[in-house]
Amino acid sequence: MQTIPSPELAVAIAAARAGGATVLRYFREGVQMRVKESYNLVSDADVDAEEAVVTAIKEHFPSHAFFGEETHKDELSSEDVWIIDPLDGTNNFAHGISQFSVSIAYAKDGEVKAGVVYNPVHDELYCAERGKGAFCNGKRAAVSKESSLNQALIGTGFYYDRGLMMERTLDSMRDLFHTDIHGIRRIGAASLDLCHVGMGHFGAYFEYKLAAWDFAAGALFVEEAGGRVTTARGDSLPLDTSSVLASNGALHQSVLAIVGKHHP
Ligand code: IPD
Ligand code: CA
Ligand code: CA
């Protein structure tokens, strides 16, 4: 059973639901997508959802900083900072696929303390607090136990890149397939990929470049579900833009041997 959430987690949950309601309304009614940069889309849904999230948090923590993907650009190194991806999985959203989320993390003095990833279509709420475990809709989450790659499903993702990073991701995917893994999945929302590791669905997940808003909440979810998260070189994960390797722990070294070798 989930214990009583801290004030920060309770606010993060309420804010994720507020952002989720905004995103869901646009998903159902339709919204014009714009190109932010090559292949990278944005819409009023992203911008309005970030506003809804920040408004919900500010009501309770007016002095805190906000580091969001769209409009709020306070320092990530602020003492109390909220890291927000108002719509993770924008490409899925744009193409009518229901795999997207609102991702919110609260960090104090550079350490993520609480995180929420919310898929509003499926009403799935993943949350974690440091030292208190990871939960999906109130049920405790735990990573899988497999220790051999030929028992595992692996997740990956591609940054908005058609160059070296894409090539190296494909190299790693090829090598992983040659270890007889069960398969590779590319869900299209890094926050949800991380939650799939924490839920024990994926044995591991890697991506060569993610922003803090993509991974901050999901990485805490994995750790609190008993897994391990590092960069794709095996170093400790910074709070800023980085490659990410998340696993059930038992598979970490075997996946690292492959994705570390191809790291761009
Ligand atoms: C993207 C998604 C995608 C990942 C990209 C991210 P966005 O975020 O999480 O799965 O592969 O690297 O940038 O643009 O949908 O918020
Ligand atoms: Ca994202
Ligand atoms: Ca986004």
C-alpha cells in the first residue's frame, strides 16, 4: 500500500492530472501541430498543459523554480525546482496514438525527491518518492528479475536526430537482437519507457540523448522500483541532458557492454 504522499508528491499528482486534462481535451478535439525544429513537433496542447501544471504547483509553492520544456526556463540548479515535460510523446499525440504522458519531477538541491508520470488516456498514474517506493495507480511497482538478455524485452528511443545518434542507436539495436532478446520496443515517450522498466515490463531501456524533463521523474520511478539508472556509459546520471540506461539491475552490465560500446 502506498503511504501518505509528501506535500510535494501530492501537489505533483494534482498538477499532472490538471496537465493531463488539458492534453486529453486537445487529443479528443484535435489541435494544429507546428514544427519546432526538424521532426520535432509542438502544439497548443504542450504549451497550455505546461501552464496548467505550473499554475497548479505555484498555488502551493510560489517561490519554487520551474524548468519546463516549453516556456518556463528557470535554472535547473535552483534549490527547489520542478522539472516538467507537459506532453512527452508529442509524435504519438500528433498521430493519434495514446502513448503519451505528463511528466513532473521535484528536485531539491540537485536531487530528485518525487516524480509523477501520468498517461491521461489510460488514466495511469506512476509516482515515486525517494526512499518510499514506486507505485502505479496505488499499487507497488517492481522491476523484473531476469538476468539474461535472452529473457528480456528492451526499450529504446531516438532523439530528434537522423545522424550519428540514430546510426549508433541502430548499431546497438542490431547487437542487442544478436543476443536473442525477446524484442525491442520503441514506445515514443521516454517517461513511459522508464515506467515500463519500473513495472517489470522491460528488462532495460536506453536512449543516447534525453533532456531532464524526459527522464527526471521516470528515472526515480525505476530506482524506487528496485532498478538501476546510469548514463549509457555507466556513469551516475546527471540531472541535466544525458544519455540514459535504465534496467532491472541484473541486466545492467550486459546491456551496458553493448550500448556503451556504441555511445556517440
Ligand atoms: C521525446 C520522446 C521520445 C524520445 C525523444 C524525446 P517529446 O519527447 O520522449 O520517446 O525518444 O528523445 O525527445 O518531444 O515527445 O516530448
Ligand atoms: Ca519529452
Ligand atoms: Ca514534450
